Amino acid sequence: MAAAGGGEGLFAALKHLIATGVAIGRTRLELLATELEEEKLRLLSLLVYALAAIFFLGVGLIIAVVLVAAAYWEHRVLVFALAATVFIGLGLACVGLAKGAARRGTPVFKQSLAELDADLASLKSQSGEKT
């Protein structure tokens, strides 16, 4: 009878350990999903603001070039050529900046990875294993 009681205790402890592992895994997945959703919303709002800025700045620049061309009507070809050169140069500079920003991306799941590292460190310290 004593052996059976010990076996049930071991089985119950194993079930409890598995349940705890599943609960931890579920919590980490929920955190991961939340971070992914936040990142998606942040990128979407960033995209909307960027598109609105591009639109309004583009319309403003076109109107400004037309006004300068109207003011210097005798040199309109020079005004339009200069404006086109400046816009193309600025566009190429923005492409370069965008490439640099894309390479410097931040880790998306920073909090999830930190929690998993903390879990791993906790498990190692409880088992007596050195890191």
C-alpha cells in the first residue's frame, strides 16, 4: 500500500508539472500574440501616417513648383528642370534612408524572449545546473 501511495504521489506530481508547463506555455503564447498584435497595429498606423504625409507634401510641393514657375515664367523650363532634379535627389536619399532603417530593425518579440530567458534561468537554478 505504501508503494502505491508513493506512485500516486509521483504520478500526481508529474501531472502537476505537466499542467504547470502547459500553463506557462499558454501564457507565453498569449504574450507573443499580444506583442504581435501591437506590432501590427503600430505598423499599420505608421503606414497610414506616412501615406498621408507623402500625399500632402507631394501636393504642396507641386503647387510650390507651379507658383515658382509662374513667378519666373520666362525661365519656366529651368525652374521645372531644377525642381525635378531636387525631387529625384531627395527621393533617392529617402530610398537610402529606408534601406538603412529596414536593416536596423528591432527585435519584435523582445518581452517574450526575455520571459523565456527568465523561465530558463529559473528552471536551471532550481535544478542546480550552472549557466
